[in-house]
Amino acid sequence: MQVRWMLYYEEHQTLWLLRGVPRAHFAHGNTIEIIGAKSYFGPLTLRLESRVDQGEVRIRVRCPEGRARGLQRMGIRVAHPAGRRAVQVRGAGSYEAEGEMIWIAEPEADLVLVY
């Protein structure tokens, strides 16, 4: 259960993603992938590719049944290995520097976090 909570967990109508993943796992060249996990909001797939040495992290998240099951938002924590804060999110999301969170309201999104 602790590994599951590190990768994803649900709280009310929010799906938290990668909130407990250690900073070192976001190092350049690393990929974090969740394929078909069973969340309360339906099957969840996530792929994060770190390219922090090139100034970006690419994220694709899919929870197609989410909205029908009450999902209102997703928070994806992306912790730069050196502690840097992003300057922009490309795609349907907004960045909160204090918590290193990307907030998205859609159950399916493709995002690029730019440093």
C-alpha cells in the first residue's frame, strides 16, 4: 500500500499522482510509468519522461472513466532533482511552485513542464 500511495492515491474527488516519489527518481533520463492501475476513478495510466538536463519533463496521464466516477482534479507532483522550480506548463495544466504540483482538471492530458 505504501508503494501505491507513493505513486497514486485518492482523496475525495482528487487524484494525487507521484506525490511520494523521491526527488532522485526525477533525474534526467528516468521514466516513471503506471500502466492500468486500478484507482477509485477507474483505470489509470501515467508516463513521465525526465529530460531535466534539456529543461523539460514530459507527462501523459489517462484516467478515461474519471469524470464519470467523480474525479474533479488531478495533482501531479514533479520534483526537480536539484530543487529547481518550473517556469511554465505547456498543456491543460497550471503549476504551483510551492508544492511542485501541476494541477489538471481533465482526466486525460499531455503536458510538458518547462524549467
